[in-house]
Amino acid sequence: MPFDSLDLPWRESHPELCDWLDTQSLASLQAYKEDPATLLKAVSAWLPECETLTDMSSVAENEVSDITCDEQWSTGIPGRKWSQIQAFNQSLPIEKQSHWLEWCAGKGYLGRVLAASRQAQVTSLEWQQALCEDGQTYADKHHLSMDFVHGDAFAPESKALLSGCDHAVALHACGDLHVTLLQHAVGTDVQTVSVSPCCYHLIKDTKYQPLSTVGKQSALSLSRHDLKLPLQETVTAGQTVKNKRFVEVSFRLGFDALQRNLNKVDCYLPVPNVQKSLLNEGFSVFCQWAAEQKNMTLPDDIDFDHYQKMGEARFHHVEKMETVRTLFRRPLEMWLVLDRAIYMLENGFDVDVTTFCERDLTPRNLFIHARRKG
């Protein structure tokens, strides 16, 4: 946990790796994080197992169908999301399937594309009433065969929706939500289910509960914090976003250095999400706000400049740790996705694991396609 550590935890086990990290600038660390292949070559002498993990994480691209959806259906959908939906749709089988279930539908953007491009009936399950109403209004206006169901994906009655459809889909449904869909698919007669997982850490348990027999036999124990690791990979952040991240993270680390000194403790103290506008008011204002969130009273003689510089120095330290963690993001995600895939295989499905789009469109591009045997 980089925020918790005041030094690289591998000084004794991997001293040469740490020496190399200490020579890297923030710019070079950022470049390595954005190019894992180059990073792998740079550290392979000290972490040779990462080459094996990377090789094992390689999966084929899905075969893309020639099915298309006219741009007129993209109204209201952000450009990147529209491209993701198009790619997901083209990764689905082309054969006629008359009734689809869109799981955790939001406004039904994916369902809209399925209904329009495949002339199919779509049931869209969504928890938020307002999103259901917006999606149904659009569908009715444009004569799409879509029926929105306002309901809880975790509720028993939601399981019944799978029995009435041919193919259930979920694009970037979070954590337990997409896991619940897979479990429901096993317990019903739905023929096909296609999922692109996301947000693995959003689970009800404090530790990850494997689905497959193989996963349950593993000694690997994953906390929610561990499960966040794949999600820390981004490919869309511009320089402005990176600059804002530097300010916020260094402010948080600077306040942490302050509270460690005042409270005489040696562990990281997390503070809640902050309105980004507050960061513009400077480090001292941030510290006053953070102290209020933690019921702390700050003395009047604090040298805020000193602690701000400590936070900026620790930001560099955190980036060193995050750079090494980069190599384990995709392997961990593959382990989680294969646990889901093997679970479906063990329960009577033929399963493919591929990618449905390029990484630069979304790092969450893994695609589980399960079709019931026979």
C-alpha cells in the first residue's frame, strides 16, 4: 500500500531494483507506467517472474463481426463510450437472438444499440428510477423494442429476468453486480451470457470470494485494496488531469506527514473525497479541512511549507511503488477474469476469454463469452 509506506518495502529483498528506482525522475516513472512493455524490459533482471506473468496474461482479440449501428443512435452517448459499445456489440455473435437482457443498464445505451442493430427485443434492468425513465422515453420516441425494469440486480426477482431471454449482457458492470449475473446465469436456462468486468473491488465481503473450484483452492487472498489494483491503470488522462492528481496526492501525503507527527502514529490516515475547487485554495486550507474531517485541532505554529514539501517528496516515492505495481495489474485482472470463466466452464458453459477492443479505448477490455453446452 504505497500511501502507507515511508520507504520502498523491497530494500532488503530487491536492493538493486530499489537503487534503480531511486535514479528515476517523475517524468521517467510516468513514461514507464504508460508503457508496461518497456518497464518490463527495464526491471526483468530483478523481477524475472514478471515476464511469465505478462506472457500468461496475453489473450486473443475477439473476432469482429460486420454488424454496425448508425451514428443516429449515438445521441447523448459520450464519444469514448459510444466506441466501446460499438466494439462490444461487434464482439457478440451475429446469429439471430430475439430477446436480450441488458444488466445494470443505466440509460440503456448498450440496449439501444442491440435493439437498433439487431432488430431485437431488449429488457434493460436498472436500479435508478430516473435513468429508467430517461431510457424508456428515448426508446418509445424512437420506436425501439426496449422495456426498462426498475429493480435491484441483487434481488431474487431479478434472476427471473434471465429465464425470459436468450442472451444476457453486461458492459462494465461493477464487482458483485457482474458476478451476480454470472451466478444467475448458472441457475437459470439462459443460453448465453457476455460480460466485460469492471471495478472488482466493489464487493460486499472484505476479502475476495473465488467462484471456481480452482480459485477456491488457491492460497491467494485478496483484499478490497488489492482488487483496486487493475483499476489504477488509465490511458485517457491528459496533462491537466495528471497535474491535478499531483496536487491532490501531494496534499494528502503532506497532511499525512503532519498528522503522523501530531498524533505520534506511524500509519496512513485516509481522508474523504475532496471538492477539487478546495485544492485551488492551497495546502494550508486543505489541511484545515482534512483536520476537521478527522476531528483534529491543528496548532497555530505549523510550518505548512515544510509539510507540503514532504508531501511532494512522498509523491515521488509513491510513484516509484506504483510503477512496480504496474506490472501486476493485468496479471491480477486475468486471474480474476479466469476465475469467472472457469466457474462458468464448471457449470455447463463453453467459455471464451478475449478482448473486445484496443487498450487505448479502455483498459477494461476483457470479454467473457459463455454459451451453454448443447
